[in-house]
Amino acid sequence: MLDKAPSKKLSDLLDQFGGALAANDIDRAVGCFQEDCYWRDLVTFTWNIKTMEGRDQVRDMLKSQLSKTKPSHWALAKGEDATESDGLIEGWISFETEVARGFGHIRLKEGKIWTLLTTMVELKGHEEPAGFARPMGAKHGSGKNRPTWKEEREKEAAELGFKTQPYTLIIGGGQGGIALGARLRQLGVPTIIVEKNERAGDSWRKRYKSLCLHDPVWYDHLPYIDFPKNWPVFSPKDKIGDWLEMYTKVMELNYWSSTEAKSASYDDKKKEWTVVVRRDGKDITLKPKQLVLATGQSGKANMPKFKGMESFKGDQHHSSKHPGPDDYAGKRAVVIGSNNSAHDIAAALWEAGADVTMVQRSSTHISRSDTLMEIGLGSLYSEQALQNGITTAKADLIFASLPYKILHEFQIPAYAEMKKRDAAFYKGLEKAGFMLDWGDDESGLFMKYLRRGSGYYIDVGASQLIIDGSIKLKSGVAVEEIKPHSVLLSDGSELPADLIVYATGYGSMNGWAADLISRETADKVGKCWGLGSNTTKDPGPWEGELRNMWKPTQQEALWFHGGNLHQSRHYSQFLSLQLKARHAGLPTPVYGLQTVHHKG
């Protein structure tokens, strides 16, 4: 009986909360929350991705959305028990709104709601055809001239974009576009994915040959189809490329490879886009209602402009264009930059026999892969987590339930432990002259990723090459000039060079919108990514969510979808449901549309 006490406490609170909402008693509902509360909503209440911080923000949201949402059936999720530890009661919850079914996570402190996560699972009447509702596939019976599955697919592929128009057009056929396309396919939303490369997966295959995922397999599943049980922990790039190509085929996606998007414009009166794409040597005009830019969280490559670049006699290119190390054995290579790509490329060049120097212009955070897996991800994404009952879906929601406002507080002690555990490693790096940092508030890698999308390296071996001098290092310097056969640095030193790799990062995703649509549209939408934390490269004011990602933007019918494999999997669910609701003609009253403070 005692072990059921937390479930009883949580059920009583949910009855109280649900009763207040049903009675439209907003003050009583708000009274169920702590003063320092957080309600993170993924689409169900706000038709947005929005975190309400504190009672006043909760009250304002409910005043706007309660009558439009009509929530009900608040309960402890079926088959789940609440737990109590260190004064916190935690549990999984289910609920409904007028148009959707929801699932969530809740934490109670002193009997009141501290954190609440509400997520949309499915739209009523528009459920995915799965489980008992899965399609028959084979058509039993008989009939003359019945089309086969293959013939029906070929007919659909031949007509979509020509005789019929897609409701949604996704620009970018990497992991993000593919994951979103798969979800829209299951929801019956006619969709075309446009990809400039020849094959699905080429965005991985065409990168430098040493590239592999730095995140472990448990973190990286795509929707619907998990990696096999014997899939390697860290996936090589070509293996991921092949998986994406297979996935595109078996999920029956309408995937236009070797196709380049040339221009796009939105008609406010017709509520549709006109998008011109180049395919098979011909321009094709598409008329989707919704346009998604899934061109990668990183946006456009930042190619620096240094004095004298045009005079350089060797090879020079951005890291995104690096062909691999094979042609550079015995050559002198200078890698400008000190984040993930810089380290990967420098290590591969050294292995191929090049003489490599890394130019580190600003400090970098480094986490050792093994330590990061154990301390940073192990409790949620690991074989042990699975044995503890933490599925990938639950891990995603547990992580999503931690509000960004306080997420760094959970990260700081983890990285303090990493610093302590790997003290000898960090001492070696500092002795080699490498400039280390732990983020503006010692919160480490993941907060840097969320705030700025850069400034870190997950060490898989390159750091030791720096420690022992195999990769030479010039730190704390700037590039003054590129000469025909060398790189001149701000301390007066000169590095002989046959190859220069500019591992200088990427800009905001709205740069793609500027190129495809217009600079005015890009500025209207504003900066993508970042939380407004007022830390390095993440200017305030505070947003509380990633800017413009997976949610409505200031440009009607324009969406951004990007991030790592985990984010592509998790947030594609919520973006697909927003698109499906519009496709089905359901009301989608957006609450808290993001204000634009930064253009790019």
C-alpha cells in the first residue's frame, strides 16, 4: 500500500487540476502549481512549442487557450506508477483535448506542480494506421485489372507534383527531411522531399571519410524503425547513408533526388507557395500549401574572408567540402578551427601522412566520448537504460520535461564530474597549449549546442594527437593574411601550407530562406536556433525554446526542421501533427508566436 502512495497523491492532484480546468476555474487551476513552476507544451495547448515559466505565464496561456482546447480525462498513464524521491513525485500522465490525445510527464514538489510536460500524441480521427488499424496490404478477393502495390506506388510517384500537388514540400532530404517525411506519410499528408544529391544518404556519404556519429546508437533511432540490436554504437558515415537510403525506400517516401530548389514565393491571398525546382534538366513549378526547410540545423557554411585568399596556390575549402585526406599525404595542412569537424579532419589528415597544424582562435569545450556516454547520456540512452525500462520514447520525453530555463543546473554537476574524472587528460591538453572552456556557466557541451550550436568537440582520439604533438597547435591567434604558400598569423608566425581547411562553422538556418525566398522573408522570420540565454553567441532576450525550430514562424506556412538525429526523430512528431491539423482543416490557434529580436 505504501508504494502506491505516490500514485494516489498524483491522481488526487490530477483530479483537482482537471476539475478546475473543466470548470473553467483558471485561478484554481493555477493554484495547483508551485510559484516557480514550468509548463512545457508541445502543441497540445498552444499549437506551438512553448514553455510557460511561473504562475503568471500559466494563467495567461490558460486565459487564451483553455476554452479553445477543452482538456479532459487527466489521469496517471495506463500501466504506470508514480515514484517519490528526494521530496519529488514524478509520473507519466495521459489526457485529451477536444481534437487530440496527449501524453506527458509531471513532477510535484510539496504537493503542487513543479514541472509539467504536455505533448500531442495523435489527432482524433486522424490516427496513424498502426497496430489494430494497420493496412491490410494484400487485397484479398478478385477483380479484373486490379493494380498491384508496386503499380499504385509508381502511379502516385508519377502524378504527385504534376497532376496533383503536394500539401507539404520539404526542402532537404537528409535525416531531418526523411524523418519528417516518414511521419507525414503515415498521417496521409501528400508530401515531396527535394534533395540536390543523387541518392538519399549522400549528405553523409559525401563528407570526409573519417566522419562518424559522435552520439551513441540509442540516441539516434529514426521514427518507426529502430537500428538493429547489433548496430554499432557509433555509426560510420557511409553506414548511416545506406540506412537513410533504405529507410526512404521502405517508408515509401516521395523523394526527389538530384533536384535543386531554385526559388520560392508565398501568395497571401491563395495561401500557397510557388516553388521552382530543377529536376532532370527541367524547371518544375510546385504549389504546396506548406514549405519546410530541412536543410540542417547548421545553416549555410561560414566561409571566412581573409586578406590574400585569392592568391593561395594550394587547395583551400570549407570543412563541409573537404574530400578526405587521401590526396594530401606528405603535404602541409593548416586546419583553421577547433571544433568537431576541425578535430576529425586534422586527425584523418595526420593518419594519411600529412603534416597538420590546427589554428585555434578561441577556446573550445572538449568532452571525452566514453565519459560523455556514461555521465551525460547513460541514464537515458544506453543498453543499461533500456534494461531499466527507459525506452527511447520515454528518454526523449524525460529529457524534454526539463525546462531550458533550469537545464543548465542539471548539466553543471555532470560536467564537474567529467572534469574531475578526466583531470589528467585535460592537464595534457592545457600543457599542449589548447584553450579549454566549460561553457559560460560551466554547464558544458549540451548547453553550448543548444545556445549556439558550436564551440565543442566530442573526443574520439584527436585530442591525444594534440597532447603528444602529432597534430601541431597554434592557439590564441588570429589569421592575418593568406599568402601564396602559407598562412600568416597575428603573432607574426607563418605556417607553410599546401592545404587550408576552413573549419569555421555555419550560419543561421534562415540564411537558406534568404537564398530561396528573399532576404525580407529571412529577416521577418529572424534568427534560428539558440535560447536567448545572453551567453556567448546566444544574445538575449530569453526565449525559453529554440528559436523558430519545429513550430510556427512569423512567415505563415514556413517551417524549419533540423538538429541531430535525436531531435529530428523527436520533434518531427510535433511538426507533423501541426501540418496534419492544417491539412485536415482543424483550427490551430497559435499561442505565443515568437517575437523576432535578431535577424540572423
